[in-house]
Amino acid sequence: MGEKTIDVRKGDPCRGEIAVYLSGRKVLRMKITKREIGRLEEVVRSDNYVLVIPSAVTVEGAVAYLRQLYDGYDGVFTAYYVVRLMG
């Protein structure tokens, strides 16, 4: 399994250049290097789906997982391309 380097979220892009992920007391900060906006099938493609959902076997599997996560949402999605901050 690879590393997740694209984070897909529903809605228009947020401002800022740093993504902050919180999990309990752990904080992970990553630099946003690129944004893509569109329908889910436009931002999750055959050339990048394993960077979105590393455990996915197919692009259809990755899209299905995200559809279940965002149950009922049928709007615009933003794909954030992220890299770890050193330090």
C-alpha cells in the first residue's frame, strides 16, 4: 500500500497553503501543492486513485468508497495534492 498524497473533500477549495489533520492528540501538517476542482469522477481518475485511497484496487472502488463517505452529496469536490512538511 502506498502513501496518501491526495486528499479529496466535498465543496469548493479552502484557502491556505497548509492542510492540518487532527487525530486525537496527533497533529499532521502538510503543504498543499496543487488543487483540482470538479465532479468526483473528474478528480479521482485512473492515474491518481491510489494516491487518494491507497487500499483501492480500482478507480471505481476508490470512487465508491468516497461516495459512501459523502453519502448523498452530489456537488463539486476538491482534490488537494499534499506533501509532508519537513521538521
